[in-house]
Amino acid sequence: MRTFNSFFLNLTVSILDFLYKGRDFQRFWVLEEIARAPYFAFLSVLHFRESLGLRGPEHIYLMKEHFDQTLNETEHLEYMESVGGSKYWVDRFLARHLVLFYYWIMVVYYYVSPKNAYHLNLEVELHAAETYQKFLWDNPQSEHTEKIESILMDEINHSKELHNAMLLIK
């Protein structure tokens, strides 16, 4: 499944690289719009499992972690909106359709194979960190440097949290 995860991520990155070349903040906004979907999916499945009486010892920890990650990604999204990332309808259209697709994929994936779902999202978070790092290298004097550095650190922390979640799942 990790090969599938890498293939899926690389394909998606290639498409986004093509569509958003030279449009950093629109790309960031699309990435942040999509980045919340897995955490919503994880929470949905955890709630469903809880309703079925399938709560494990890691359940509450994971719910808190994923809720916090969702809020953090929403803060990133709001920042990207404030700098014009969502000003074009085509970007909003693409992101909002991709997020619906990605959400349902992640619901099924997490229900069937939580470790692999976490792995895919860990790879997505690492890609996001690389994307923000590339922006900082290409734009060292940007007025957004401080905020992008903060978001970059959040993405790295999310990847660590996802790695820890993978270790909790049996």
C-alpha cells in the first residue's frame, strides 16, 4: 500500500505543480483546503467506531490529536484566504471538489487500514512542508516569511503526530 500511497501522492503533486506554477498562494490555499479532509475523515471513522462500541485505548488521544490538527489546518487556510489564495473561482471549484473526493477516500481507507491512511497523510504533510520550504528558499525576503515558517513547522509537527498515531494502531 505504501507504493500506492507514493504513486497517488506523486501523481497529485505533478498535477498541482502544473496547475499552480507561479501561483504560490493559490496552491497553498488549495493544499490547506484539502489538508483538513483526512483529519475530518479520521474523526468521522473514530466516531463511527465509538458508536459501534469499538473504542480502543488510543481512541480519545487520537480524537483530540485529529481535532487539534483540523483546527490548525483551518488556521492555515484562513491565512491563505487573507492573502488572496482563494480569490479565483476556478481554484475554489477545484479545491472543493477535490476535498469531497479525498474525504470519502480517506474515510474508507482509514476504516479499512488506519496505518496506511496515516502513512498517506504523513506523506502529504511532508510534501506540504517541502512546498513551504521551497517557497522560503525562492522568496527569502517575502513579507510572508514569518508566517510561512510557522506553517512549515506545523506541517512537520503534523507529520510527527501522524507517525506517532501509526505506532499506536495495532
